[in-house]
Amino acid sequence: LIMKNNKKISVIMSVYNSEDSVDDSITSILDQTYQDLELLIMDDASTDNTYKICENLKNKDQRIRLYKNKSNLGLTKSLNKLISLSEGEIIARQDSDDVSKKERIEKQLKFLEENNLDACTSRAKIMHSQKITPRFSFLFPKKIVIRYKNPFIHGTLFIKKNVLIDNNCYDERFIYSQDYKLMSDLIKKNKRIMILNENLYSLNMKNNISALKTEEQNYYAKCVRKNISPI
């Protein structure tokens, strides 16, 4: 069943040296039941075949818009560049080492509209352990949970573009934990955000930013919790 709605969705993905996973990741967006979307990809100066793989897929599907940073700018700046280039009224995230289920976009759009939300995320299955995350934090008030941890899975973010723009997009002082900072800011502004209680995403937790840059992530996350600027 191909769902048609009048809303164009811009899926944004920053890629860096993801040659082993990027094909599956991109294909999972192109194969969505909801087809009225564009996929904006920023290659963050990869040194492997990532860009070539993206280019091959772009040649097969005109919904892909591919860009390349001259030097490695990191996730935060790359995502902000993609937001500024996007044409949709809703922004969806996708990470280059994760996979979205076929009906993810369709279900999140319906959830967003039915609940009159500013943003939503979904639950996900961790690829190598088959565990569902978040386990329990989605049950508690977000205002409380966000003080201690980020219960939102960044790769599943689905947000109205005007809400992002009003927030000045991602805070570029935050090289890591930029998603935690964003969600914390939005909740402080009383934006309506919910977690869809359904696994719509497969999450890679091996050799990803969180695993490789734990110390940096923790430092920036602490800055979010204490409401201070990173050094």
C-alpha cells in the first residue's frame, strides 16, 4: 500500500565513511510506503567509497539530493546545512548505519498529525542484541526524563521544519549530543513531543559515534543537563 499525503517530507542524512552500511540505510528510505519525500545526503568528506555508493543510488532515484563537504565538519553542522537546503515542511532523520522499517515515515506522519505534535520519535530495535529501546523511559513525563538522559532516538526524529528553524536548528556549539541539546531546548519551550510506542527502526550500536566517542558524548551531555556552554 503506497500512502499519498500532500506533505513533502525531507529526510536528512549525514554520511561519513559508511561504505558498509550506507546502501541499506538509503534503500530503507527509498522503499518507504510513503513516497512523497526527498532524501538529502551530506557526505562529510568521507575517505572510503561512501560518496560513490550514494552517487550510484542517486542516479537511480531522483528523490536523492547529494552534497559533499570539502572538509569534515561533523554531524551538527552537516545537519544544519541539510535543513537549510530542504524543501519539505517536515524533517525526518536517518543515520547512515541504521535502517528504517518500510512504514516508518507513514506511521510517524500519522502519529504527528493525529496527536497534533511538533515532533516525535519512535522506539527501535538494537541490531546486535534484538533489544527494544528506549525500554521504559518513554512511559515517563519527558520533562523529567530529559533532565537525566535523552529518551529520544535521534535517527527516528520526525519534526516540523518551522519548529526546528524557530530553535535555530541544532546548536553548533554541541559537536556531540546535539540531539540531546535540541530535544532539551524544545521541551523547555513546551513543544509537543511524543515517542511512538512501536519499533520502526533498526539501530546500530557497534562502532558508532556513541561507542567510539563515549567520553566526548558524556561531556556534552553533561553540558546539556547543567545548562552550560561547552568549552
